[in-house]
Amino acid sequence: MKPPRPDALASARLLTSPSVGPAVVRELERITGRPAGPAHATGPFLYVGDTLPEALRTPELLWFHSVNAGTDALLAAGPWPQGALLTRTVGRMGERIAQYTLAWVLAECQSVPEHVAQHARSEWRRLPSGLAAGRTAVIHGTGHIGSAVAALLRACSVRTVGVSRTTPVVPPAGFDRVVTAGSQEETAALADARWVVSTLPLTGATEGFFDDARFKAMRGATFVNVGRGATVDMAALEAALRSGAVGRTVLDVLPEEPAGPGDRAWRLPRTVITSHSAGITADEDVVADFEACWDAVAERRTPALAVDTRRGY
């Protein structure tokens, strides 16, 4: 996707959604050298926010910068304006999600959930602990976030296998090797995995990706989802948990959020649900990534954080 021409951007209005705080707005005004206007302004504009109102899905939109990493909801809401650049915020999200994942891996190795349960019962009993070193983590998604997760786990001597649409000649940083999704190598990797981590975005190709066949291929692995909830067939996951094909699950995302008290997900065995909090975007992430995109556009380069609206990521 080509960036807007600098001359077009020079006269474009800066619009921000109500979700963007005053401190961020001030930084956006500093970067662009123009005041932020109301969302109903007319004429060519660039927009920074979490959602794009239907009234602003017009040919006058030159560029939308999302304050979030995921853009599936934006693209699912309606046709994307032709020619409009879409960029996203990643910031230090990869680092945050990597630490979240490592925390649960180490908690499991050190029997933290069991110790907490014993404490609640005022029970003193020795519990075994294990080492993460030498175990295998299979990480679906080898982009920015998946690579960050792999690198941190690898620093703890965990073997890291990435799963991608295609197999690169040289594995991305952090991965010992990468296999192709849907291949026999993926099935073999799932069978060998101690942890299976999903960092997948939600696209037409990844909806329901973790299905009955993939869960059955696991042999008691712990499944951690830090990608998107709708990439998981929840009925298949429940069946796998009850059969033992999946040993535990940690779900930071669900197909329907927020999960109400009656949501069936709360009753899944051996499961912990967190409130989509593994990689919360900070204000400084939005500012830093927008400024990097702004500089790239000014130099007639496609920003590294540009989204291919056809693929969805």
C-alpha cells in the first residue's frame, strides 16, 4: 500500500477519536505541526483512533493510524476506503506479551497454581517443580510478537518452533526452526510440544484455525492464546481439555469479549482467563509508532507498521 503524497498530507486535517487522551493528542499535534480537529471535519484528513466511524469511511481519508495492534475489527466493519493507508501501533507489545507468556510457563514449571490452591486450604505439602529448559514451545505466528515470545523463551533454553504460512530459508530471530501451517511437520511439532502459543491475527484464513484436528495432535500440551479469540474453535478446545489432549489453557482473548459471568469459557477445566491484558498499549507506544510512520511517509516510504488491508495484517 502506497503512503499518501507529502503534498496531500501537508493540507490534511488531523482528526482523533474520543478514546485518544489529551497527552497523546498534544504529541500528535507536535509531530504533525497542526491542531487536532473534531471528527466531523471535512476535506482530506488523517485519523488516529481505535475505531473508524462509518461517516469517515470516505475517499477523503488519506491515512488511519490505529492505536491498537489488531486491525481485524476495523476491516470487518466495512469496505476500507480505496487508497487509504492503514498503520497500527505495536510499540513494546511484543515485549509485554513475551513476558506474559513466560510468566505462565514458569508458573506452571514451579507449580504456582497448585501452591496457591494449597495456601487457600492452609495445606503444607511439597510439590514438584520442573525446568523449562529443554522443553519445546510451538509458536503460531512468526511476526513481531511471535518472534519476541520465541526470543524470551529461547533465553530460558526452551526449544522454539514457529508455525507460519510459508517456511523461510532462514528462521526469524528467536526460532530454532519454522514449519509450514497444515504440514506434517506442524502435526509432529504439536505432538512434541510442552507449550503451544498462538500469536495469530484474525483473518479469513485464521478464523477457527485451532480446530479439533490441531488440538487432538497435542499430547497434553498447555495452550496459551495471546492472539485473537476467534482463531480458536472453543467447542474443540473444551473437548480436548476434557479428553486430556490439551493439559491446560491460558486464554487472554476470547471470541466474544468481554466475557459475562455466564460465559461457558469460565467453566472450562484447567483454564485461566485473563482480560485481554497481555499487551495493553501504552500512550508512549502510540506516539512513538505514529511518529515513525509519519517520518516514513514524509520520506515517501511505506511505513513498517503498514497493514495490507487485503490480508488483514
